[in-house]
Amino acid sequence: MTGISSLGQALNQIERIKEQNQLLTSLSVQLTTGKKTQKFSGLDTNILVSKRARADFKSLETYVNNIDHAERRIKLMLNAVEEFKKQAENFSNALIGFSQQGPHSKGDIISYDDPLTAEIETTKVGVTSAESDVDFSTLQDLAKNIYPFLADLLNAQETDRYLLGGSDTLTKPFQDNGTLDAAMNGLISNWKNELSPSNISSTQLVSALTSRTTQASPNALTDSVVGYSAALSAGNVGDVFIRVNEVTEVKYTALANDGAFRDVMVALSYFKNENLGPIGDVFAEPYTPGDPVLTEGAPGATLQEMQDNFYQVFNAMSTMINRAIDDIDSVRFSLEAARARISEVKTNHIQQKNVLLDTIAGAEDVDVNEVAVKITALQLQLESSYRVTALTQELSLTNFLR
């Protein structure tokens, strides 16, 4: 009976040592990871608390990540809009500095003297050269240089995503495909050629340049003619939204064919057109009344009328650009308002995430100092258990027979 009793004690002692080793392993993992358990099942009554907090945290993290993407896109959009405005202002300043005096030709002014009258007349009828002076050439060169740069801004991208195309993010919003130049060339030619059946007045030219639909003007430069994508031209693109929480979406849309952007591109196309100059009709030297016009200037019977017509359109385009510059601010303010709104929501989400992290920590984390104390105490217990086991194992069969 004594042998059986000793064996039972030994087995019990071995089981206790096994349990203590398992507990030591568990505490060691807790000390290393800082977590109570590596499985949800080990959290006991805190399982639901942990799972709900983690689910809410993951949801908030998704919203924050989406907001980060939207904030980055809005920043790129604002950069494009602000640079577009800056370049438009530069050209507007050039228009303001352009002298509205004279024909801006490198040639001489031709005066008319009717040979049938005794009086010497000084009616100015044209110029001797189609070549523009430095001021006019510089203005046209500036328009030519700015135009492609602004076209690139309208096609601003984040990776392969176009930012000013609305929901149609994979299609280039603006294409400089030559349709606007061709249409502009035709309008200017019809304006200059007073004998053409398609001749248009200065007022009709201004109407065509400022109108976007044929209902407003039969010669209107529609969005498709200007070079905008089919979806933008048809008005079929949707807005761009960011879902910031379960119930709220924030719109952050800016379209390349917004009226402000369109008007600047049309005005630049007008000023850079090769057919715009000369301002006055060009005649050969020496001039004789009735000589044919070598190169047509702006419409008019005299050089003064030609200048008046030219500067009428010039001033209309200058006004259109200045109005567009003001309207660009509306686009910018809309994007800034969207950015401020989602930034506020993001701040609230981050605060809620911090609260949830505390909740998760309370349910899952351990006090590592407390665990360290438990490990020390358990190690002492194990040492004692090993000593007791060693003493028990000394009861060999020989010692028992004695």
C-alpha cells in the first residue's frame, strides 16, 4: 500500500509540475506580447468587448484611410486650380499693359488722299507690313506658352486617376486636338472678311467666343469644340464624393470644363491664333487708292475703324478672363470647404480610435509588472516542486526493503 501511495504522490507531483510549467509558458507569452491571451476564447467575459471595439476601430481606420486619399487628391486639385489662376492673372496683367493705341505693325501707316479733291486728306487706311511689332508678338507668344501649360493643369492626375474629370476618372478631361484652333481660325477669318457670305460682326464674334451653346449663339464654341471629353461635354459625369462615416458623404468635385477654366482657354486660343494679326489691312507700297488688300486686318473701312473693332473684341476677351479669375476662387473655396469638413471628421475619428484603443487594451492587455512578479513566484514554486520530486524519487526498491 505504501508503494501505491508513493506512486500516486509522485504522479500528482508530476501533474502539478506540468501545470506550473504550462502556466509559466503562458505568463512568459504574456510578458513578451503584453496580451492576456493569443485567442479570443481566452478573454472570457471580455470577448464581446474586445470584438466590438476592434470592429469599430477597423471601421474608423477605413474611414480615416479613405479621408487621407481624398485629402491628398484635394491638395493636388487645389495646386492645379491655384496655378491655373496664377497663370491667368499673368496673362491678364499682360493685357492690361498692352497699349490700345495704333495698329502694332512693324510697317508704316498708309494715309489716303483722294486725287479728285483739291484738299489733302490724311485718312489712314492700312499699313505696309503684316508683321506685328514687339508688343503684339510678345502677347501672342505668351498666350502660346501658357496655353499648353494650362491644358496640363486641367489634366492633373494622381497616378492614373484624372482629378478634374468628375467621376470619369480614367478619361482625359481636356484634349488639345486642334478643333478649337480650327474653329477659332474660321471665326476670325469670317470676322475679317467683310465680303464673305459667312461674315460676322465684332459683336457676333464676341458672342461666339463667350457662348457655350448654339442656342446662345449659332457660332458658339461648345465644350466638344473647345476640346473637352465627350462625357464632360454632354454633362454626363457624376460628382466625386468621400464617405466620411456611416451616414455622411462629402462632395469634392471640380470640373475641367467649369466656365472659368473654359473662358480662359478660349481667350488664350483667340490671342495665340496665327490669323489674329494684323490689326490693319496691309497694302503694297507705293499705295494707290483701289489697290487690293494683301493681308486682311480687322473689319473696317479705315484704320481707325479696324482698330476700334479689334479693341472691342480685345476688351471683351480681357473682361472674360478677369471674370474667370474671380470665378476660379469659387472653385477653390468649394474645395477648401470640403477639405476643412473632412479634416474635422478625421480628427473626431482619430479621437474615437484612441478611446477604442484604450478599451481594447483594457480587455486584452496585461500589467507586465504584475506578470513579472507572478513569473518570479511561480519559478520559486517550480524549484520547490522539483526538490520534492527529487526526494520522492530517492525511495528506490532497496530503500523500501530496508
